[in-house]
Amino acid sequence: MTPRTMTRMRRLATTAVALSLLVSLAGCDPRTIFYFLQPFEPTIPAPGPSLKGKKVVVLTAADDATLGRFPGLERDLARQFIGNLKKNKKITTVDNERVGDWIQGHPKWSDPSEAARDFEADVVIVLEIEMFQTRHPGSLNVLEGSAKVHIQAFELAHPKNSKGKPITDQPKESESIYDDYQETTFPIRGPIPMDSGVGESTFKNKLLQVVADECSWHFIEHSQGDVIQDVRFNGR
């Protein structure tokens, strides 16, 4: 028996042992074995419509009371949300600064499709912040974040004929393609004592990051490990 043949037999033996171990862990279900053998981490698909190949504009809104406590919250949420969408190279987004200028020029906007038309976008996503707080009422000694965001998406497209093909000689129409809510609690493991050394501003920024991530998962896939909240703060 040649050295090459012996080496090949050792490899086969090692593989057989590994497969036997996987079978013992997985029982009789081969799907579990494939989970361990696949070369990439499984991802969770987005529940919302695909944005691949689309140009997207993002609008954010919050009530005056919320903005009074957290100035710039709308802008910061939009920036982080758009940053997440940009990770998918097949999605084109309108620059957040340009959208901010548009909102200043349309302070009483009510029809999201106006922004889509002005930016020649295919989809407009509206993130309406209905709740954002770093402490629960009556909890003076702990930081405990919670948020609720109403997520809507509208598509601006030509109407389609009976065969499902766009009628390009007719003007584009706005259609609601997604409507859902994202409720966030941070940290899931429980509140953080005020004397832990974490400032409320730092905590707010971390909460905002979590909210932006969870909102973006409505439109882009994410890994299963992403659902584990990162509770590390700057300087800690």
C-alpha cells in the first residue's frame, strides 16, 4: 500500500467518523446534517417586498414631543436605516441629506409618492416613529429602551395590462406594497442601572442602532446571529 493510498484512507476514515457524529446529534432527520455541513450561516429572509434593482427614498417622521426629547431622531434613524440598505449593492438609495432638504421644502408633506416622483424613485419607505424612549415611566434608576415604528412602503410604477406588463404610455401610479410595525425592546435581557457608567446619550444611540437594524430587516435578509443584541457600549 502506497503512502498516498494510506493518506486517502485516513481522510475517508476521518470523514466517516465526523458523519457518524453528526448522525448521532441529528437523529434520523438528514436536514439537520445539511445544516451543519453547509458552508455559510443561514439567513432569515425579509418579510417585505424585494428592493433589488429599485431606487428607494426613505422618509421618517416623529411627533413634536418625541423630537423635543431627542432632536435629530428622524434624521439619525434615516441615516442608519439607509446605511443598512446600502449593504445590498443591488439597492439604490437617495442620499439622506438630499431627502432632508426636500423635507424642509415640504414641511407638511402627506403624500409619500410626492418624494418618489421628485427623486424619480421606484419605492418610498416611510418610517413613522410612534414611540421612542430610553426609560419607562417611573423607572428613574435604570435605562430601559423601547420603540415602536410604523413601516410603510409605496411603489410608483406604470399600471399593468391584463398580461401583467407595464403600460409605459400611462403615468405612474402609487400603490401600497407593505404595511407593518416594528416594536423594539433594548436590552432584551433587562434594564441597565444608571450607576453602571452608561450615559443616557450613549444608551440612546445604541437603542437607535438596534431600531434601525430591526426596521431594515423588513426589507433585507439578515443572519440568525444578528438577532442577538450587542449590549457593548463605547468605552466599556
